[in-house]
Amino acid sequence: MSERKTAKEIILEVLKKEKRPLSPKEIQKITGLNYNTIRGRLQDLKKAGLVVRTEKGWLYKEYAK
């Protein structure tokens, strides 16, 4: 039985894998998730200190050095 991943987990995995800033639209194309869901979860991840927003898009915090 496979466990379903949350939208946050999926978005975080994509940002880790891509290793570059991504816009919500790019994340939507990769994941197929709803655009508004992505925007909301990115804000949640930002509050949790896991992602940062840059001029070029959203980035996994570890890559934003």
C-alpha cells in the first residue's frame, strides 16, 4: 500500500530535485497540482523556514546560499 504525499511534500521534493528557482506555474506543470493550492502551500513552507522566495521564483532554502 502506498502512502499519498501531501501537496507540501510534493512541492518540497520538486524544489529539492530541480535545484533552481521555480514559479508556481512551473511547479504546477511538473506536479499537476492546483495553482492556488501550490501558492498556499508555498506560503506554509516559507513560514516553516523550508523555502525562500527569490526574484526568479521559489527555492529550497538549502540552495539559497
